[in-house]
Amino acid sequence: MNTNVLQELSILSLFDQSSFQEGLKVHEHGATEENVAAAKRLFEKGLVTQADGGYLTTLGKDAVEQLQDLLLILK
């Protein structure tokens, strides 16, 4: 697994699974270059609604649910 995928997973893990009504903004001024790039890739893959984060799409919600399940298994 490459570092880009790990960074994207890290961004996805920041979303609150209990309330998908909350979005996430990855600001260029406060975030690392890697986080900004990861958010843009997630947007390009159709997982979030904006290039700087926004809200999860339906596909993004599915991905976050699966990620949270995986994190629970690994603990």
C-alpha cells in the first residue's frame, strides 16, 4: 500500500460515522500538502463532495463504514 492511499484513509478516518451530516474542510493554509492532495484525490474518486473535503458521498459513507469496521477489528 502506498503513502497516498494511507493518507486518504487517514482523511476518511476523520469523518464522524455517527453523524454523516458533518463535513470536513482541508484548508490549504492549515493542512499539510499531503492532506490537501489526499482530499483532492478523494474528491476525484467520488468519495467526498468537494476538492477540499466537504461531505461524504454515498460511496464515501460506505468506505468510512468499512474503514471503521477494519479499525475495530485491528484493535
